[in-house]
Amino acid sequence: MTKKWYSQKETAEYFSISERTCLTMRQTGMLIEGTCWRRKIPQNPNSHVLYHLENCEEVLNGLQRARSMEQDLLIKKKEVASA
């Protein structure tokens, strides 16, 4: 049986980012509480955080696709405006 939830350190290593970046992505709402991450002890706000790697990857890939689409739209607008 494989693990579903991983520590912040394991998550940072998986995505090749710092643990601080994991925290920032949580605080800015990029990673959704309950879907991408949860507390080890839900009643304790200082409890360790666990991440669901599959869900995090889906969310981050979706954000990347959205940024890419947004950039494409901006380029097309510039082309139309300069024509």
C-alpha cells in the first residue's frame, strides 16, 4: 500500500521546491485545504501539515495551463492592437 499523504519535507523534495514555498503556496490559496493539504491533528493549528501529492500536482498543473492560456490571449491582443 502506498502513502496518500506526505510531510512538507517530502512534498518539497518531490516538487523540487523549498519547504517555505510549500507554506507560501498554502497561505496564498494556491493549494486548497482539505484537497491538497491537511493538518496531522486537525484541532491543533500548530500541527504538522500533510500534503496529497496527486491533488497538489493536479492543481499546480491546472494553474500552469491557465497561465499559459492567459499569456496566449495577451499575445493575440497585442497582435490585434498593433495591426
